Amino acid sequence: MKIDTSTLANLLRKTQRQQCVGGKPQSQVTSCLLQIDDATVSTTSLVRDGKTSLSKFVAPILESKGGDLAIPIPDIPRVLGVLGSHSSPLTIHTQPGKIVFKSGSKTTTLTASPDGLAFPHSQETILDWGSKSQSLSQRFVFDEVNKNFVGYQMADGTVRKPIYEWLVDSNRMFEILRCDNMNGQKLNRYIISVDDAGITVSVGDELKGHTTDRIDMAQPEQKPFEWAFEGGLENVFSGMGGNCVIHFLDFREEKQGIRMVLDFGDCGFVYQAGVL
């Protein structure tokens, strides 16, 4: 696979999904599989708790020479360290027990295996976790023609459709979500309030700075609710560009709260459960 080095680095940072827990950064994903086809590379990853969030991110590649259909990334920070020492374009391929990175005349080898652990102290391998993530991602149903998100397939085969959908500017969402870090707060808490005329996103507390942004977009029979989300979402929107369609799924009858799907079109999607 040949790819722009910064493109791969951005893909891995989004996949890593750093969030702050107790004021300390924590990677929600530490390893992954790079899935390669003719024109793109993608990652599909459950976060470490295996249930509150799943992401699929897609990026273009410059060339696929066949051979590797999946490349195991054993430790995202370690691989980002390798990428920081390479120019573009970057060629990546596997050899038994390792990955080979090559740019220009420079070559770096890194120990890697799909049989490595998905997380420190985990009992599941990178391959097993990747397969589990891929399997769950199939329950997120997209229209075959325009590729828009349709709903979540329940265990009984029915599809739970969104109660509301909003088209928002990805950079605008990043700008409000990143205010969670204002004056070093790092609360990792985003409150979304819906009323009959639109939505309000708020972060932070008034001791160090409470920030809101109002998006006026009404829908028929729009009923108010307010829900909190976590998951380092500012790192999802960072550098994404373009638009995002936010879908809200209502699982309150099942006592599982409100859930959210962020649909970035060709760039992938993120599922995030709300805080219970």
C-alpha cells in the first residue's frame, strides 16, 4: 500500500480516539487492523469497553499493489512515532512478524502480528477484536444507493430508525467541542439539548468557562430532550472538514438512553452511546 504519510497519521489519530479521564489522556483504541482495497484504507474499531462506541474511518490511498488486504497496527502511538520520521509518499507492507515502512531510501521495520493483544491486559487478539468490530458494524444499516445512514439493526432483525437527523458543519462542531479543554478543564462531557426549534451543544462549567453553540434547525413534531455524551468527540471532528449528519437513536424504552451516529459520508461514521 502506498499512502500520503500525513493522511495515514490522521486516520490513526482518529481511530485512537483519545479522551480525558480524570484529567489524564486515555486512548480508547490502542491497536487496529488497516483494511485495504483498491482505492481506500479503513479502520473499524470498538473502544476498549466493547460497547459504548464504534468507529469506522476511511482514507484514500495512492496505490494498492495487491498482497496485503489487512495490516495489523500493534500500537498506534508507536506507529505514529514511526510516521513522524518518514516523508511522503509512504509504502507499507508486511513480512512475517513485522511491518515494513519505506519512504524514499529510508526503511523502518516494526514488530507486528495479528495475534498480538488488542489492548494491554486483554485476552483478545488484534485479529479477534477487528473481526468483532467488523461484525458489529454490519448492524449499522446504510442505503445502498446514496449510502446515507438508515438505522440500527436490532437482534430480532428490525431496524431502529433515528428519531432526528441534522446536517451540521464538521468544523463548527469541532470548534464548540474543543472548548471542553478551555482553561485545562478536560471534562470529556458534551451536553446536547434538543427543543422544538433546534439543538444546543454545551461544554465546560462556569468556574473555568461554560460554552454553548446554538444550531437552529427544526423538524416536524420535534420533542425536547437533553443528553450527555463522552468519548473524546472533538478528536473525531478535528480536521474532518465537510459536513456531518448527526442521527439520534432512542433506546430509552430499553433503559439504554439516547445514542448518536455521526455520519461523515465517504470518510466513515462514529457510533457513540450517551451517558446513563
